[in-house]
Amino acid sequence: MTQLDATDIKILNVLQEEGRITNKALSEKLGLSTTPIFERMKRLEKDGVIAKYVALLNHKKIDRKLTVFVSISLKNHTRSYLEKFIEEMNQFKEVQEVYHIAGDFDYMLKIVTRDIETYQKFILANLSVNSNIAHVKSQFVLSRDKYTTAYKLDS
Amino acid sequence: MTQLDATDIKILNVLQEEGRITNKALSEKLGLSTTPIFERMKRLEKDGVIAKYVALLNHKKIDRKLTVFVSISLKNHTRSYLEKFIEEMNQFKEVQEVYHIAGDFDYMLKIVTRDIETYQKFILANLSVNSNIAHVKSQFVLSRDKYTTAYKLDS
DNA sequence: CCTGAAACTTTGGGTCA
DNA sequence: TGACCCAAAGTTTCAGG
């Protein structure tokens, strides 16, 4: 693992909140010239510490009003079946996140759709036909009260 | 709600995957000149369709190896108690997401920490002392098999 | 959509400890 | 040697026409 120094950490904390900040503005914020910031950013990208830059959209303004957490238990847990399940989930754009979890269920999915009808159609067309799924439990989101993608790092 | 046309949707789909793409590169990708792309991006930002731009980090490279989904039920559900709970959760940097959910539990939290010891300390210091929490159920993440922040939009 | 001045990015060379 | 600063060359931005 790359060792991160205090300046790296400051850069990462800023970029996690302002992903399109200019090198110049970031440099001024940290009291350095553009060169070291530029080189550090490139290094952090190259080393994979920064995985990617993205725009986060307001889901309400693009007609994606429903989020559901779906817990799933599988019948067959052999490796190839797990891999097959994951591969399948990766193809569905409605499934934004997939976690293998310890406990009663095997997987937890985060599914986002336009509304409840679209959600039901999606489940019927894509999960209900999967013969390896034993159990499905849907937890509907009433409101999202906190959301951040940032890991606040301290030096 | 702002009405989005096919070009807006293409712009949003690209920016959700390449948040730092230059206006010029984006314009070339969509076969338009920089001016209309520039104006549309500014409009989408101003209207709040684009909420923000962020850098996503590789959690394994910054020593955040444990993710836990925590389901919580509260004792008192009056509005002011719910608001107090949310306000409290918003102060914890380890709590990245908070969802009010329908069903057995009231809230689901996504908590990210360095490791299991740090997690336990966090729970003991911050949740166990909350006298309004009735029940806590932790679901530990073994692996994250899909993760995207993008809503793939179709025209 | 085109244009160009202003702003930003990127690189090479040089300084300091 | 490593981390930084400066300045010039190369790109991009963004307002006017």
C-alpha cells in the first residue's frame, strides 16, 4: 500500500467533495504551487487510491424515486453458482450495489427504479425467474437521510 | 422537473462515469462543439440535476476494510426524536448512509471503519449510549461485488 | 457554431534542505 | 534525493458575435 502523507490526505479529502476542482484552486487551498499537487494527483490516480471521478445526480430530478434494499439467500452456494449470480447482477443497471454478507441472507442488493411498478416488473422479470434464489426480502426506502461517498481521512 | 433531452442524457451518462472529462473531450465524444455542451453542463449543475462531482477512493487502499449494514429500531418514533436521531447520525463520519425504511426496523445505516475493532469501539461509544435505540442488527459485508453511483439513463 | 482572450494544465529546469 | 517553486508552452474554457 502506498503510504499517504498529510498533503495526500488533504488532497483526497478535498477531491472527495469537489471532484472537479481545478489544480490551481486546490493548490491555493493547500498553500502549495500547482506542480506538487499535479504530481500527487497523478500518483494517487495511478496507484488506484483514486478509483475514479464521477458526477453524482439528484435521483429525484431524473425520475428514480424508489430505492429498495433486497436481501437474497441462494439455494446453491458452490463457487461457480455464486460467481454466476454476481455476473448476472452486474448486468442489471437497476442493481447499483451488491454485497456478499454474513448472516441469515447471502447477498444484499441496492436496487433503484423509477417507482414501485417498475420495481415489481424488474423483480418479476429478473429475480423471480432465477431458480437459484431461495428467499427474497425487500426493504423499501422511505427517505434517504444521509448520503456521502467520502471517507473522511485524518492525518 | 427539468425536462432532459437526448443530449442531456448522453452528457449525464458520460459524467457519471468520467467526472473530470474536459468539455472538449466530451464534445468530441458526442459530436458537438464545446459551446452547447458547456451551456448544458452549466444548466444541469444549476438546476441541481448534477448534485456534485466527487472522487471515489479505493477503500482498501486507504485502510477502510470493513463495511457493515446496521439495522436499527427506535423506541420513540415521534418526529422530534426521529429528527434528533438523524442529526446525530449526520455527525458521525463512519456513518456514510442513513435510510429510513419500511418494515421491521426503522433505519438502515451503512457504516465503514478500518476493521472490526474500530467498528466495535464505534458502536459502543456512539450507538450503545443512545437511549432511544431499541434494537440493533449488524450485517457484515464479506465482499462488495458490484458498486456504481451511476443511474444509467435511456433516451 | 466559431473565435480568441483569459484561465488552467503540464512540463522542464532550478532551488533548497 | 526528494519535495517544492517558477515560468513557459500547450490546452481548455467560456463569452461575444
